[in-house]
Amino acid sequence: MPDTNEDFWMKACRSAEARSDNQTQTIAELRYAGNQLARVMQDILGSDMITCQISRAVMTSSLAKWQKAKTGQ
């Protein structure tokens, strides 16, 4: 248990900073993974690898949702 009120608040602030850093790192990793997936999907859509219209629609929709998520809309 902290000896003083100041020790308590310093410990609480350090913990909050650590959580914030972890969240920032996780968000960056998810954004990177999403961007990579979007690039792969765009490459596939640009090729003749997908001929089924349902698959094409799913990928197109997924890319549109990722673009909205990236821009915060």
C-alpha cells in the first residue's frame, strides 16, 4: 500500500500510461493488419481469380467497410 496520497496517484498515473501505450500499440497493429488485408482483397478483385458475383460482392463490401472504419465514418 502506498505511503502517501502522492504515491498512490503516481502509481495510478503510471498504470494509466501503460494501458494507453498498450492500447495504442494494439490499435496500430490492427490497423496495419486491416490495411494489408485490404490490399490483398483489392489485388484479388483486380484479377480474374474471383468469378462468382457473390464473392465479389462480399469482398467489395468488406473493402468499403474497412475504408469507412479507417476514416472514422
